[in-house]
Amino acid sequence: MSRITEIIKEAGAFFLATTDGDQPKVRPLGLVLEADDKILFGIGDFKDVYKQLCANPKAEIVALGNNGHWLRYTGTVVFETDPKYAEMALESAPHLRGIYNEETGNKMMMFHLENAKACEIAVMGEGEDILGK
């Protein structure tokens, strides 16, 4: 597991920042997984956050680790087209099957960040690049 995923999972809830026109929007998320050398996140196709990311795919994820360090993970959202990722997400969080299923028509939209930068930052400290770019 990558250090990025480790910090996010340790945090439990983490935050995704998008824009809606010229207004910043931040919301908590809880779904993260790694597959095929990607860190994947999931959102609903019926939610405003999905529309915001389609209009402007630049996003930032922030998580606070238990050690007081925090993560800033920034990049451009790329939605996955292979349905296996949504299925993996629903296997990891089966309680979401009540929301995302054929009956509701809601789809889990999985994405990863490209051209990403990740920085682990100690409280009152300097940030450390954890992607090595």
C-alpha cells in the first residue's frame, strides 16, 4: 500500500475539494482503494461533486493522519471506464450497494488523479514530497 493510501485510510474520513463555478466546495469522503498502481476514489454519478469534476477536473484531497501529519494530494481527475473498479469499491464497502445498484440507477464513478502531487506535512513543519517527482 502506498504512503498516500496509508495516510488516507488512517484518517478514516478525508476531504475532496472541487469548484462550482468560482465557489470552492469541500466534502468528506471515505472510499479509497488501490488497484493497478492507481489510488482510486468513488463518488456518485447523481451528485453535484460528479458534475463539478466533469466541469473542472482539478481537485485536491486532504487527510489528517493520527500522528498529526496531514496529506495534500492534488491533481487532475480521470474517471475510470472499466466497471471492475466500481465493483471492487462496492466489495470493499458493501453497505453502499443499497445506494449504487440497478434499482436506484445510481452509479459509482471511480477516479484517480493524474499529474498528481502529494505532500505529507507535519504540523508546524515543512512538507515532504511523497511521490518523488
